[in-house]
Amino acid sequence: MSFTYKINQKKSHCIIALEGNLLDKPSATGLLNEIDNLVADRHKSFVIDLSALMHINSNGLNVLISILTKSRNAGG
């Protein structure tokens, strides 16, 4: 199963639903680019929904840490 995601923007935060297998950073490049755009638009709080995520490894964990770092650097 491949990796997909959906972003639902709310007023105070964004919900990011991850689905499938998050096993490498290149498969999440689109997600990280969208996070950059959201942070540039002053969104800084994110909720990560992992309920449909089947597998994650250390590379996938690095993607989640990148999102955390971007949020914290923006003041979230």
C-alpha cells in the first residue's frame, strides 16, 4: 500500500490524515511542501491522524519530526 495524505484546514489548526506506508522521505515530499505552504500562510498548529497509517519506519518518523520542527519554528 502506498502513502497518501489529506489535509483538512480548520480555523485554529490543520488536521493531517496519513494513510498507507510511510517508509521514506521522497514519498512524503508533497506533504512536506504543503506544510511549508501552510506555515507560510501562518498555519502553525497541526494534528496528525495516524489511524489509517499501516507501517512507519525511521525514515517516516523523520518526516513527522520535520513537521514538528516546522511547526515549532513558526511558533506552534
